[in-house]
Amino acid sequence: MSKTLTTYILSYERPIYLWATLDSLYRTTKSDMRFVLIDSASRDPLVHKVIDGFSRRHMFDEVVRLEENDSTWFAPFFAERLKDVGDVFFSVESDVTIEPEETCWAQRMLGVMEQNPKLAMLGSKIDKSDFVDIDAMEKRLGRGLTTSEKKQFKESSPERSMEDIGPDEVQSPFNPPGRLLALRTEALQNHITKWEQSSDYQMHLILKENGWETGIYGGVTHRHLSLCNHFDYPEYSMADRDLYMKSK
């Protein structure tokens, strides 16, 4: 019998993306999985309707609704939870969908982690078809994009130009983005405070400096729905997002 795995789903606002993420996980997860959803005090009532709908599907082992949208919960929460999640656990942000395959995405990522005990952080490759052509977008809008919009569309993201990673390959051209991660508990336990205070890139460096490895796995592909923010959520604030991240 396969062991029970744990996935933490990090949620904040944007109910369209949350629904797509939860539906994708619900359909593509074929493992014995504990889903724990953590909502950072979303104000949009539709977010809670989406969560309640998937609760009625009996998807979640637990729903944690935080009272404030800040980062102070992060370190104490995971410091306590990491004792009970096994050797490897998963983290998914609520603007991600997983491309379906015959086998379970989690089992594929777990298999890679088990083959290489030095892997501490394993991400999935992005479906690059969602990247916006900046010139085409500016032509469509009839104006130049702002600096914030270009950042939102990830104009300078290395994922735009990365070479394809084969379905049996793990590569480390840069840090694995934090949208969908398999994480090794031992590595995170030793650096939980640093993780709270670090970006994905900085955590990648910390882990490597301490003898761990990170990588991007070509056997699981995700879509990054936030690349569609300009049309779905035009009020989305990159400034607020950056302020939240810096508050860590």
C-alpha cells in the first residue's frame, strides 16, 4: 500500500484561478493524498464559495483560514507541521494547473526525489505557451506596458528562453519556481527560518550552499495562470505582492 502524501495549497484571492487549481489537483492526483488548504484571509466571498465547494467533494483533510494576510504564520506553521509529513511533501500555489498524464504527478515527482536523496527542492517545468508576446500585447492595447505589467508578464523570466527538459530529465538551469514543488522535509527543517525570509531563488542558493541539490523535472508540466492576470484580474497589484514577500 502506498504511503499517504501531503500537499499544502497556498491560497489568496482570485477565485477563478483557485477553482482551476483545485479542479486540476482533484482530477490529476491519483495517490493517497492529504490536501491542506491555507487561505491568507481572502476577502473575495467567491474564494470561500470555491473552497466550500471542494470541501463538499471531501477533497481537503484540513482547511486553514488565516485571520490576516501577512507572513508571520509561515515559520511556526511549518515548523510544527514538518514533523508529520514524511520525507517528502508538496506545495502548490493557487494559480497553477497540472497537465494530465496517465500516472499521478505526485508519484512521478516522489520517484525522482527517492532516486536522488540529495534533492531538496524539485519543481515542474512550465507550459511556455502562456507567455505573452510583449510586442503583440502592446499593439493590442495601443500603448506601451508599464514596468509592473512587464514584471507581471515575466518579460525577463529565464523560463521564457529555457531549453526543453525531457520527460525523464532533471535539470538545474536556475532555481525551481515555487508554484509547484516537491520538498524534502529534512532540508527544510534545518532551514525553516531562512525559508520564511527568502525568495525561491535565495532558498535555492541556501540549500545548494549546504550540500543539497535543486532541480526542474521535465516529467510534470504546469500552467501558470497568473500570466493571464491582465485580463482576468486587472486590479491585481504586483506592488502589493512584492510588499507581502518583503514582509517575510
